[in-house]
Amino acid sequence: MKIKTIAVIGLGLIGGSLLKALKDKGYKLIGISRRQSTVDKALKDRIVRYASIDINLVKEADLVFICTPINKTIDTIELIKDKVKPTCIITDAASLKGFVLEHVNNSATKIRFVGGHPMAGTENRGIEAAVDGLFNKAKWVLTPSKWSNDSDILDLQKVLISIGARPILAKAEAHDKAVALISHMPMLISQALFKSVSENQEVGDLAFKLAASGFRDMTRLSMSNVEMASDMINLNRDNIMSALVDVIRCANDLNENFNTENSDFIHKYGKLIKLRKEMYNSDGNNIT
Ligand code: NAP
């Protein structure tokens, strides 16, 4: 199917940045949000030409991106499922996929749903946080539902590729475990690290004074949007806890074996450094 009209629901960091990325790509774009003030801002800043708080506008769309907060994703699916055309592909941006896919797959209504999760973002939120180029070269996970077919996935992939993203297919359960490892558990550690320094009565103040780029990089995720952080922790708790247990195991392992005279340890440590160096280029972007 040729996708001509795309609706984006939830004009915040992800939805606004998505509209910016889709602009001038030949699609008719419709922005839908909850608050009129957000819609007005999107129109005033020329992020999109058609925007409204009226959810009925999804009727026109060939593809709908749901970019609301995680905890509004299912409500929004329910709200639009009987309004969209039968051929309309629905996707989302929620950072967790298991609970969304479970809902869609157990639903009695057939919707052409393909779950999505852009692996890009910032700690900011709202339409003011929307930025150009956010998805350029970003991985974008797709988790097909039982209702979606190969052509739905291909059509969605084409749109994502048109904005420079790199679609990756995954099972929802595996996705949720993987993001616990590389995103959700690190966010919790980042918050815990910042909290531990701030609560240190003895040298906390001095530590903050001395902190430089290492501490900055390790604690960037501690500024994550609180609604999103809360949804991630509450909906992915078991995977986050398993990931945390594994990090503690690795920390203990390193702590016990850190010895420059142990050639086996030095070899293994060197391999980890090599692997890490190979992941990002000098600009900090993913190499693969
Ligand atoms: P955000 O900046 O808070 O934007 C969400 C927007 O949704 C808000 O600006 C709000 O706009 C609107 N909204 C709230 N409830 C709504 C409703 N019931 N109907 C329609 N619009 C509604 O959040 P975000 O960071 O863009 O996150 C959106 C989704 O992307 C989440 O599922 C998140 O997990 C995912 N994601 C986020 C990141 C990240 O780094 N932030 C990365 C990847 C994926 P109003 O002003 O109109 O209320």
C-alpha cells in the first residue's frame, strides 16, 4: 500500500521530532495531541501544517504513530481502533513492547498493529523538546503483532528508512529484556548513583565539586522524564532486577580479579575495552 497520510498522536519529544523528520518527505501529516496549547505551539512553530486535539482525524490516515506517554498507549489504541480505516497501519513508540503486544494480540478486534520503539531520545519532554534529526541513523525496533502482515511491516519500514532510521525486527519479550540491560537498568543505576552522592553526609558536597565529565556521562539518565521512568520501572521491573543482579555479579567478578599481574584477567579486560571502542565512532555515534 502506498502510504500518503500519516497521523502522529502525542506531540512531545518523540511525536514532535517525528513530525519534523517526516516534513517534506511527501506525506500529508496530521498532528494530534491532548492539549490545545500543544497543538497551537506545533502549528505556530510550523512543525506540522494540520494539527488538532480531535482524535477523529485518524480516519484519514494510512499510518498512525502513537507517541503518547507509555501509560496512555493502550487507551489510545482502544480510542482509535474503530475510527481508523481497515487498511490503516498502527504503530507506537513506547519504550516497552510486551504489555502493548499482549493487549493487541489478545484483542478481539483485528488491527494492523506493528509495535515500535525508536532507540533515540533525550531527557527532555514536551513539544518544546522536539528536535531535528533525532532519528537519523537511529535503530528503530519493530515488534509485529499477530494481526500485521509482511506488507504492513515493509510499508512501515519504508517510512522509517525515509527519515534515516534503521528498523530492526525483534520479539516483544526479547526487546523488553534487552532494553532492561542497556537502558532501563542503567537509568536506575544513574539515578541511584546521583542519589548516593547527594545523600553522602561526609564528602557528598566535595564530590559534587570535583565531579567532571565521567560523572556527567554516568548520570545523564538520572534526568529522565519522571512519568516515563516510572512506567519503565513499573512495567519492566523483573527484567530490570535480573539485569541489576547480573551487573552486581560482574562488578564482584571485576573487583575480585582486578590484578595487572594476572595475564588472563588483563586479556579479558582488554577484549572488553576493544568491544566497547568498536561500538561507537569518535562522534559518539553507533558504528553498526
Ligand atoms: P513527552 O515528551 O512527554 O510527549 C508525550 C506527549 O503526549 C505529551 O507532550 C502530551 O502532549 C501528549 N499526550 C499525553 N497524553 C495524551 C493523550 N491521552 N492523547 C494524546 N496525546 C497525549 O514524551 P516522549 O518522550 O515523547 O515519549 C513518548 C513515547 O515515546 C513514550 O511511549 C516513550 O516511552 C517513547 N520513547 C521516549 C524516548 C525518550 O527518550 N523520551 C525514547 C524512545 C521512546 P500534551 O501537551 O498535548 O498533553
